[in-house]
Amino acid sequence: MAMMRRDAALVALCCLVCVISKTTRTAASVVKLPKGFIACKKDDPGVNSCIQQALQTAVPHLVKGIPSLGLIPIDPLIISQMDIIQGASNGPLDIKLSFKDLYIHNIGSIKITSMKSNINNYTFNLKADFDEPLVLEGMYNIQGKIIILPIIGEGKSNLTLAALKVSIDINGKPVTRKGDEYMELESLELKFSTSRLYIQLDNLFNGDQLLGNNMNMFMNQNWREILKDLQPAFESALGMAFQSVTHQFFHKVPYDKIFN
């Protein structure tokens, strides 16, 4: 009889250990909203204002990176490779342009100006301005024609977008993992406008300073026409970078921890 009681106790203890172990694993798998982030109530009539404030409050944390979410620092934002192949049939450019190790500075100066959301449908639209010019620095390689002028060169580049305004559309869908609901990012589309694009390409024409200076001057005088052709590639590259950050955040943090 004593042996039966002892066996029963051992079984009960094993069951308790299993329950505790399972609970611990489940709790450990769920990432809470990081410190400094604001949760918004989805039924609050002012939820859009709350999300706008929450995003603005989160910017300094995102800029520094959040190791617990696997998010690296985003100012500067680094794009390892960006290729642009543009034919002349639809615009002034007939070029092959490649950027490597492109550093995008001043992301942290973003100011959220409006937010529209449908939390139950997992859709968001935000608009924002940048208080400081967005500066893109990296190595470039270019060959082709700009309007009627041939261009060739490789070296350091600096592209500066002044008074930048962006609009970002985010669409997601619900997924359930281990009993918790998350948002899976389906698409993120970024559009921007700028009051001015400044262009500086070093070492054009194999270092010919006179030709290089004249070409840089010509490009800056005709920046609007040039930007029309470059803008879709820039929007795609920036959108993909923001998409990576957004995906990682929603992948790690349950939806009901963000909107309770």
C-alpha cells in the first residue's frame, strides 16, 4: 500500500513538472511589448491618435535597435545593394546604376503626422515628415546617358533628399502560433515626395574633374527629371528596408499585446 502511495505521488509530481515546463516554454515563447512602447486599446475612438503617439515614442528605441526583437539599429539604415536599370523610352535616363553599402542617415528625424487604421482588418496608413534631409551615402557605379549626355564613373556618391514626406500603406493578416495571434505582414508600400534632390557623384569620367563637375552641375539643374526615373527604385528600396523592421516587430510581438 505504501508503495502504491509512493508511486502515485511520483506520477503526480511528474505531471506537475510537465505542466510547469509546458507553461514556462509557452510564456518564454511570447514576447511582451518592449519597455518604452505604448499599447493602444483597439476599441478606443481615439485609437489612431494613440497609434501615432506610440509610433513616435518608439522611434528612439527603433533607431538604437531592439535586441530582444532581433531588430538592428536603423539610423543609419544600411542597404547592401541597390541596382537601377532605366531605359530612355519612358524618361530622360538610359543608365545602369548600382549602389553598394548604401547608408541612409537621419531616419530618426521622422515625425508621424497622421495615422489611419483598421485594426480588425490589419491595415494601416501613416504619413510622416522628416525634420532633417535624408542623406544616402555609398559607393556607386554608373554607365549610360542622362538626357543626351554620356555618363560613366564609379566611386563615392551622396544623394540628399530635402523636406522629405512619406506615405506608408501596411497590409497584414492574422496567424496563430502556439495559441497566440500575430499579424503576418503581407505588403508594405512606401511613396515619397521631396522639395529637392541634391546629387554628388565623385570620380566621374575616370576622375576628369572638369567633366565630372559639369555633369554634377547638369544633374542638379535637372534633378526633377532625373528623380522621376529614380524614384520608383528608391521607394522600393526604402519600402523593403521598412518592411523588414515591421515584419520582425509583428512577428515577435502578439497582436493583442500591441492592441488590447
